[in-house]
Amino acid sequence: MAVILNKATPPLPEVIKLCGGKSAEVYTFLWESAARDVRYDKRTHLPWRERRDCGGTTSWSTKGIADQLGMSRNTVAKALDKLLDNGFLSINGHIPSTHGSYHRVYQVNHPDELEHVRYAISMFADPPSVRYKNFTKTPVLFDYKYYDEMKVWWNKDYYPDSTNY
């Protein structure tokens, strides 16, 4: 899917209606950043429909956006969640920061693709912001003292007729 944004118009009235004013500020900031990301597929011998243009991404951190816009980090985080849940943004992955943590790589979805993105979102039980938070929680370390109890429970579930564990 081509997400080159330089000739598209951002859907700001829709963003304001669905997400609110602060979200619109964050969206405008991310749109301007993502519109500068123009990476065309170098395989020029292919027809346009088969090329994989991959622009439209931005890797601003929540803190960086908050500093640039003069908002709190919580306000920016809530705005990003609303934008994710309404299909205006997608998370493409993570890149390492200079401090050892990771920044999200956001893709600003093209306005022509919003209907398709929202349909895909509706197929899941949880909105993208909830799924992302559940996905990125730190894993609970395995506690070996409960290993024998877990082994017995597992064997009973999968081998109900077995008496030898």
C-alpha cells in the first residue's frame, strides 16, 4: 500500500469530530512529519500498482511530541490512543532510542484507506491501543517453585485419563 502523503489532504474535520481538539493538534504534527517521509520503490520498471512505496512514517516519541506542542505526556498519550483506535494512525514497529528504550514508529494512514483500516480494526475484540498495551507489558518471570503444580495441571488438561504423570 502506498502511503505517500505529499498530495493528500489531512482529514482534520473528521479527526476533530471523532477524537477532539488535542488529538487534532497531535495528528497535524504527525501528518507534517510523515509527509516528509517519501521513500519510493526503486524498482522503476514495475507498474505503479505493483510498486511498494513505503513513506508516511514518523518515529517521534510521546515526550518529543509533548515538548514540541507544549502539552503534557499524558495528554499526548491519550490523543495517540484515540488516533490509533479511530484508524488515523497505525504502529509499524519500534526503533531503539539513544537511552536504551524503544520509540514507536507510527504510520499515518492515507485518507483513502481509512475505511479499510477501520474495518480491519472492527474485526478485533479490543481496540488497537488496548492490544498494543497488552502486547508491550513486561513479561512475568517464571517462578520455578510452582513448576510441579503447573505440570500436574497441564497433564490433567491434556491427558485426562492418564493417572501417571
